[in-house]
Amino acid sequence: MPIYLDNPHEYSPRGPDGQGWNRLSLNAHFDTPAHCGLRPIRFASLFEARTGRQRWGGYERCMGAKLASRPAVEASPDTPRVQCGTCPVYQNAREHPPLPNWPDQSVLLLGRVRDWPRTPGMWIADPAAGRSSVHLHTWQGQDTGVAVDWPDLAVAAEIRMTWQFHDQDGDAFWIVRLNPGAEQTAVHTKNYRDHTRHVLYAPGARRLAGLKCHGACAHEDWHLHHLAADLADLDTATPISGPAAAPDLPERLPGVPSFSLSRDGGTATITHTASRDFDASTMTVNAEVPTSPAITAVLLAHIARVAAW
């Protein structure tokens, strides 16, 4: 994974086109420092940082780029003079910390991109220009009051994210938690002529749900283990009766167009149209945990995991 990102556009004194610098240019002599591949400033570079595709541009500057540092012994001339291994940013990334202030009991959050306010009296050199934070909302759209920075998302463990989309409130994307208890769950699968059946079990062999996939299964095995772990967390919830027990499923998860949802009594249906990752499929879910509104969040979290990059 590239971390120290040197500026690839270091031009000679004759300029980028060999015709010199003696022409009007607003960017000819601006500071172009090395960047840190662990400090993205927008969604595109966040994707690069989490998938090892970093390249110069779209990141904060390297914190050690202006500090004195010696190259390693017998290093090539291309070896960066900054030693990333001693940097606090790198040390923090190696720990893979959880996302700060993740709301308790939440399996799925909507991250909304909010630009930093401009600095009064600043113009070209405004440090807030092009910068933003990600404000966390519940899947119903309620603001949790928690905001995180792009570098937090770049190194956070136990989360996945969907692709960014744009709606009437701006840019957003889904952030879904990976359940730490997923490895302790069990999934029994049996193939039939016209469908595939999955039965999800809690760590103590308690049956949690029965699933039927008609057509190709639009998921991987690990997706079902996390679904089972989320349901297991609801297994001790207090049952709710009345209309609030089974709130209406949203027809779609915004920004995830390949999935749709519906409910018929105690059966939820997730329909998946053919996509880059999976063929068309219809999955029915019959949960055997206490009925509560949290089941809706668990099903939406499953969709977000399957759709995540």
C-alpha cells in the first residue's frame, strides 16, 4: 500500500511544457508538498486509501515532509526521505481503531458529506477550501450528532461502505458495521431443485431465521454470518406488539438501486436485479427472533454489506 505520495509533477526550471514560467499562471509556484496516503479528504481518495490504490492528489500533506530525515542505508535515490514507520499517523493506522463515537446498537448509518465553512477573510489560501466531514445519520435520516473525518474512515476496522450517491441533501453513502460475533454463528445451506435454503443459528445453536434464495444467491457466505450475528443480538430484545412491531420496510435503500424490499406478514422479501457482482435473485427471510423495529435495520444492513465495495 503506497503511503508516502510524492508530487509527480516536479517540473524543471523550464516549466511543464519546456517554455519557461514567464507567463501568467495561478498555480505555477504554489506549494505542492508530498501527500499522506492515510489522510484522504474526499470519497474518491477514501476508496483509494482503503483499497491500496493511493496516488498523489486528494490527500492531506505528509506531516513529516518538511522534517529532517535521513534515507535508509544503501537506499535508492527514489526512496523517500521521510520514514513513515515512525509517524503517529501510520502508527494509529496499524492499530485499526474503531470508528470514533459509533452510536450504540446501530448496525447501519448514513454518512452525509458536509463541507467545512469558509474561513472569513481568506480567498485562495483558505485551508477549509475543498475540505469536508462526514456527519452520521440513522437509516431513517435522523442526525446522530456525530461527525467523523475522512482519515478516521480510511483506517477504521469493522466497517464497510457503499458507493457514494447524490440526493436532495447532497452527497452521501452508507456505512455498515461488521458484527464481531459473526464467526461464532452457524449457517446451514441445502440446495434444492428450484431454490437454495439457508438456516441461520446463534452461537448456542438457537435457530434465528430461515432463508430461501430463488435464482442465484446474491450474497457470499460471510454476509449470512453477519446477518445471523445481528439477529442474535436481537434475540434477547423485548417483543413489541401492535403496529410498531413490524414497521413498513422502505421499498429501497437509497443509493443502492439493485435491491428492493417488501413484506408479507412475517416474511420479508429482498429482490436483487442482476448486477456486476451477482445474478438476479429473490430471497425470502423468516426471522425467528422477537419482533421489533430493529429487524428492519438488520435487513437493510445486510443489503448494505452485499452492496459495499
